[in-house]
Amino acid sequence: MSVLDPKVKKELLKWFIAQQLVEYMHLFHENQDIAWLDKIDKRYAWLKRHLLEFEDKYGAVFPLDWEVSERITVEFCRQTRDQLSQIMAKRTNEIDVRLLLFAINKTQAFEQLLSKRFTGVTLGATPADQARALAEASVTDAPMGVSVFHDQIGQCFKPHLDIYIRSIDRNLAELMDKFVEMSREPFKFAESKTTVYPSSGDLFVFYKKCMVQCNQLSNEQPMYDLALVFKKYLREYAAKVLEGSTPKLVPATTGSSIGKSVSLLTRDMQNLSTAAGQVFHNFLKEGDTQRFSRDDLMRICYVLTTGEYCLETVQQLEDKLKEKVTSAYVSKIDMSEEKDVFHR
């Protein structure tokens, strides 16, 4: 068979590979229950079984350099990608985030398995590409593009990642409501082990988890969309939690400028200068009229230190997003407005 004309070889392989996948196309036709995303792992199990049967039956028939098993696999990926694209387009309203992530995770694991099993030579991969893929496959936070079979199937999920972003938005809305409720509760300053609101740390931990997960799904448009969601809830946190929990001034009998006093307190507290002590005194009393309780002043301190913490962490968040997102979106990620909100 090695002496066949290249054109004849090409036609022979095309016909043979099509024959190998006839059963698959019939079993997983879009009108079959097994074709839906919740059973996507059955597709991949079918190929594993079929390749074992093929290699047992035909392994000695074809020359090794024909890479017939890999060619069958590549065609399987193409047909699966096309099938899933069509069925998801028709049943978009049935896809929720849990089902979508289930299908993506199963597919990514399968693509990684294929990258370890095959060289990717029929896809144009070089030995260096294969070595790099194997070396980086174990890195949890690595971009998913390292696999030589990356997106051979998974590309079909990209148009539906807005479902994932909307889910993050809903989760953050619920989290923000929880933070607002927490900020309204009496704060036990004496028991606190930190000088910032614990909710601020919880928010950025959640952001980090979302960013890591999104990076595994896509570092293109979805990562940029995630950054926009982050910006939205940073502004909400500043307005609803920090500003919303700041004790309101009661007008003093002396009629002094409250706005000026607040501005002075904020500026001096940010610098943590010795002048802050005088500002505290001014806020605590003006003449014989008490204006803020000691607990109110403590809460103001927590608001200011939390704002300072958020300001620093937003800068780190922006840097990390720019590091993760593909180059086409780097210049679009700008959190200057959000930093200004916490700097006021």
C-alpha cells in the first residue's frame, strides 16, 4: 500500500474513514436522546471503544506513517463539532450554565487525552508542539490553547459562553445583596481580626476563582465580558456597601460645613497622618455638641481602610486580567473609573 499514488491514497483514506464513522453518525443523530449535551461523554466513550476495535482489526493493514487512527479521530472531532453546533443552535433555550460547563469540562478532558495519545501530525503539529502540550497540560491555570487537539471540538461552545457570563453576573448580584445585609449589621470591632470589611476579601476571592475558570474556558471575548461584570460590581460595592454603611452626619448646632469636614477626614485618614487625630476630635465633638459616637468613628475608619484595600487590589486585578486576556483585548481593559471610586 505504500506504493499507492498520493491521489489514490487520499481518496482511499477519505472513503475508509467515512465508513468507520457511519455508525457514530447514526447513533448520535440530533433526533436521538443520546445526542444531547448531558450525554456528551458517551460520544467520547464510543470513539475510545471504536479505536481499540479498529487497531485490533486493521492495525497491521495500514502503514504506520499513514496515521489512520489519528485521521479517524480528527474526522470524529470535526463531525462532533458540527453536530453539537447544530443541535445547540436549535436548543439554546435548554442550555443552562451547569449543563454547559459539564459539556465543556468533558470535552476539554477528552481533547487533552487525544493530545497525549496522538502527535497531531495530521493537524500540522510539529514534535515541538506536542512536547510543549504535554509539558504544559498539567498546569491548572495554563491557557487551554496548549493542547494540540484544543478546540477541535470545543470551538462549538464559544458562541454560548455568554450563558456562563450571565451566571457570574447573577451570582455576584446575590453576593452583593448578602454584603449589603452584612454591612447593616452591628459591627463587632473588638472581635474583628482585620481592619477592613471581610466582605471585600470575599469579593476578590470570588473574582479570582471566576478569572481562573474563565481562563480555562476562553481568554478572548468572554474574558473581556467578565472584566466588564467585575467593573459593574466594584462600583456597586463602593456605593452600596462602603458608602451605604458610612454613618450619616447629624447637623451640628454650630452650622459648620459638614462636607468640608468629611473631605478633611477622608484626606487625612488616607494619609494616616497625625492630623487625623485632630480630625477625629473635630468629628467627635464640636464645642459641647457630640456629632459622632465612637462606634461611628470606628466604622468610618473601616470604610476608609476597606476603600484603600480595594484601591490596591483593583490595580492588581486589572494587571492580572491584562495578563490573562488575549492581546486583542488588553488595551480595552481599563479600571481607572473603579479605582477613582475607591480613591474619593
